[in-house]
Amino acid sequence: MTADVMAEALVLEAPRTLVHRELALPETGHDDGLLRVEACGLCGTDHELFTGALAPGFSFVPGHEAVGIIEAIGDGAAERWGVRQGDRVAVEVFLSCRACPACRRGEYRRCERHGLADMYGMISVEKSPGLWGGYATYQYLHADSMVLPVPANLPPELAVAFNPLGAGIRWGVTVPGTQAGDVVAVLGCGIRGLSAAAAAKEAGASFVMVTGAGEHDHPRLEQARRFGADVVVDVLAEDPVARLRTETSAAGADVVVDVTAKAPAAFVQGLALVRPGGTMVVAGTRGSGDIPGFNPDLIVYKEVRLQGALGVDVVAYQAALDLLASGKYPFADLPRQIVGLDDAVELLETMAGERGVPPVHGVLVP
């Protein structure tokens, strides 16, 4: 690759200002690489960045759920990553120096060299070579990248579900330590909620409940039954605590996984649902410190283990790719909207709830 070859990219220059630009492809050195992007999944962070709910303060190429073909790779990178030119891979959003104490513990989101400042899909376009996200025909692969081979039977637009499914595995099983026989309540029925339900069932949970809020969630709640949910509850029409106790005769859920966003009531419901001595994982942000009805004393009285969860890791991503390839759960059948670069704005507005019913899974195919 030579620097005079150009990539097509979308650059978010300001909220709701997604601009087509051409960026030069970088020369590939000994320790880095270049990905030809085949597909990039979209999530809540994407439309929060687009609308300005999250505003990093610089222009950047969005997209942190990329799958594609290794177009060029240095010998050092090939040895470090265990892949070669022509391989299809999924790209981890975070970078890891692989040497600092945090990285050695597997907590590379706290990498001393990179941390949360270097996340694919949220790095300034002014930082060379600019191609730091999946909303482009090519994405630069830094020497400290982590990539995972994609099973041959997974098409790119399905393989990008490695990210939400990996989140479901980590948030729904790894972080809370979900075990066989556990009663699990998943709050939220988007793709990460469905993924957490499937992950809990895979871990041997004896009972899984998934909640939604309102009629617009009813189709997703019906989908949840195919992803391991024993019971689904619209919390605007029914008390999830009463339903859980009726169905299980248990004092509450062993594990509650809250993947909702900007839903303060869900946090309060989670504390009501979790049994004394149980675990509640909070993976969705509230967007505000105001949580009506929140009684912190419940955490003390119930001796709840309250655990925040940020991001995923390559262990969960590998498990996600394996589970996707198995076909055990119908991720391929999810309502999925796939668009090119020209229609990215419309899809982001749809996912933000501004254009009709959002798809369960949004995918950009450059």
C-alpha cells in the first residue's frame, strides 16, 4: 500500500455532522496492519456520539465493531496477532501494550499506554493516519491492536455481532460469576439483553427473565424467548418482582444484569429483583445522577454485590464468535438493517428513535 491510495470514510465533525472524506492509506510497517472493512456493527454509543449526547470534542471516524480482511500486515504484527494477510478478523475496540500491570492482569481497558483514550471509533482524525474507525473502507491497525480470526461460516454482517454477544457473555456470566442453577434477570431486550440471556442459559442458568418497557419492546421480548428467556415481562404492564417470585418461588434473582440505557427506573427495579446476597451488574449508563426511588440502604440490608461493567475482552469475544458459529441461537434471524456509507445518517437517526422503529441490529457495510 502506498500513501497516495485513498480510503473513503465518514468523519463526525460535530453532532449530526457526518461528512464524507477521503483519507490516505498508510504505509504498513513491521508492527502494524491495515483492515479492509467489510462490516461494522452499530450500538447505542454510536447514536449517542452522532446526536452529541457523547461529545469527545474532536473530529473522528466512528465505528468500533469492525470485521474485515487483513489487507496488509507487517511480519511483527502477524506473529503477535497470529493472523496473516487475507484472513477475516474481528477487531477489539481497545488497544493493549501487553506489558503494563493492567494488561498483564487482562484489564487492558486500563492500559497505562492507551487506556480509554485510545478506543477505535473515538480517536481524532488528526492523529495519523486518521483511519481509526469502522465507518470507512479501511481501518488502520495499530501495533497494539488485538484481532480475532472469524470462523469461515460467519458472513461479515453476522460476525459483527461478536461485540454485543461478547458483552452479553462478559456482563451476564463472567463478571457476576453466573453458575448452573442460577436464577437470572436481564433488564433490557436490545441485542445486548438478548445476548446476556443466551449467555446465562449457556452457563446453565435454571431460569432467565428478560424485561422490556412498552409496546415497542414487545417484538424484542418475543425474540428473547428464542434466546433462552423462560419468561418475558413488560415492566410498564406488570411487576417484574412479583412475576419472578411467582415463576420461581425464589426470594429474588441470583444475578441481575442491567443493560438498559438512560433508564433510571430499571436500576431501582434491579435492586428490587436481586435476592439478598445476590449480584447486580450495571452495564448501561443512566445519563443522570437522578434516580427516583433509589434507596441506597437496600444495598446494605440485602448485602448486594453491585458491580459495574465497562467494555468486553478478547476472551469473551472469542467465546462469542464460537457461539455465533455454532448457530445455536438465531442471531442470523434478528431484525437487521444493513446500509452503506451514504445511508449511515438515516440508520443512526433510526437507532436513536427518530425515524420509526429501530432495528435490533444495525450494520454499516462500507
